[in-house]
Amino acid sequence: MGILERIKKKAKENKKRIVLPEGESERTLKAADIILKEDIADLILLGNLDNITKFEKENNLDLSKAIKIDPMNNKYKEKYINAFFELRKHKGISMEDAQKYIEQDIYFGPMMIYMNDADGEVSGAEHTTADTVRPALQIVKTAPGLSVVSGAMIMVSEKKEFGDNGVLVFADVAITPDPNAQQLAEIAICSAETAKNVAGIENPKVAMLSFSTKGSASHEMADKVIEATKIAQKTAPELNIDGELQADAAIVKSVGKKKSPDSKVAGVANVLVFPDLQAGNIAYKLTQRFGDVDAVGPVLQGLGAPINDLSRGCSVEDIVNLVAITVNQCK
């Protein structure tokens, strides 16, 4: 069974309520039809009800099991406006402002989660990453004890000798351009959780990557990774986290044994934490293209609730997969 099949199977066993703000999007509605047929999640579609029904009939879809809500007119609206006003009044918003925000699907979705009317959200087929993440940060905020949001990509290779039988998690590949040592440590811990809960890696081995291995080079960029490693190890001593390690020392057994023989991570890492967004984003795209590796995600980490962002170029299948991933992130 492949990783996506495992993710879907786990989602079916632990069904959650996932809100799709882009409920009038053609791809979203086609994905919703598949999700409901395969019983992956209970869905909430946001949008104009007439438009949703029209598209459903014209395309022979069955969305009867989905809850459909128009953000402009629904039973939740007044309660959500009041709650959002209380959340943001310190920023000087008025009740009128609160109403304008809540009438937008991209704000209504996170408010459903905040008010415990939904468990997770998938957006981004029509909205930008900023449009998805900004309301999430304003409403559900970061998870307790965390200060940074990051994006992890699950990389699936036919080369079973790497990672966990060919599966690795790369982070951060999507959100934070230049994390400091504390933030990098948080990204490492969150990525281990993603490896367990989403990628099905029972024993995450987290490598903090650098151009240096265990002091082989001296530079402030490597120093940041060394400090981040110490913070992560102290914060989560139950996890296998080590660094700083070069990429080959992290994933190639012979190199890891030679460069860091006492490490429990070197040579067998299945979670790779990159020192900044440039390195992570470039690495995952090169790995995907040159290595003919499947890239699943990105999975957003560090938010107070499972809210994930699609690419605006996503396929129907991408939406189905990310909904299944989001279900697996739900408690």
C-alpha cells in the first residue's frame, strides 16, 4: 500500500469535519464529490448555494452529504461576527469591519474551526497562500508554545534505501524565509510530528542540515543550526534530533558513519530540516524533478488547528489528497 493510500485509509478510520472555503470552485466541487464517495471526510462547502447546486446538477455530482453554507446568509453569522470582533478589537476593528471579514469565505472557514463547528480547512485552489495563512493566524493563531508556521513536504522515492523505506519529510519548504534558531528548532519538532501523524513514519529521525557536519566548517550560518539543534534536543528529548549535518551525512549510511559515527540520525535520517526557506524550497523541487520523486503537500505546521494551503495550479486529485492529510492532522 502506497503512502497516499495509507493516508486515506487512516482518514476514513478517523473522519473529521473539513471546511472548504472555495465551495464554488470547479476543482473543489469535483474533489468534494470524490471525497464524499470515498468517505474520507465530512465536508462543509462555503459559497452561494444556488451556484453550488447548479454546478452539482450540471456535472452529475453527488454533494448531498456535504453541509453547504453561504457566508453571506447563515445561522452562524451573528455569532461569528461577535466572536471575531472580540478577537480583533485590540487592533481597532469595528463591528462593521468584523461583518465584512466574516462574510468572506476565507475568514468564515477558520472561524468555523475556532467556534468548534469544523475540525480543519483546506484552501488555496483560488486564493493565495497569504490569503489562506493570514486569516488562520488572526483567528486560530499558532499552536501553544510555538511562534512560527512552516510547510513540510512528504517526499516519496522508489529508492527504498533512503529515509523510511523511501519516505522523507522536508521542511520548511513553503512559509518562513529565514527562521532564527528558536524557530528552526520548532520547525524540527513540528516536522517530526508530521512524519508520525501524516507520513506514517513511526520513528522520526530528524537531521538539522547545514553545509557543515559536526564543526567541519566555521560560520554563523552553521552556528544557527548548531544552536537550533541544542534547543530542539532540550525541548523534545524524546525525539531523535541531530545536527549540524550535511545532506549526504544525513541520508547516506556510509557517509554518516564516517562523518558522525556516534549519531543515531546520521545516515538514516527520514526528516530533513533545512536552514532556511531558499534551501528547502530549492532542494525539494530539485529532488522532485531530478530524482523523479513524488512530492505530497505542503503540510502546514505550527498553526493552532489543521489548516492547509493548496497551490492555485492544483489538480482535483491534489485537493482530495490534502483533505485526507488534513484529517490525519486533526486530534
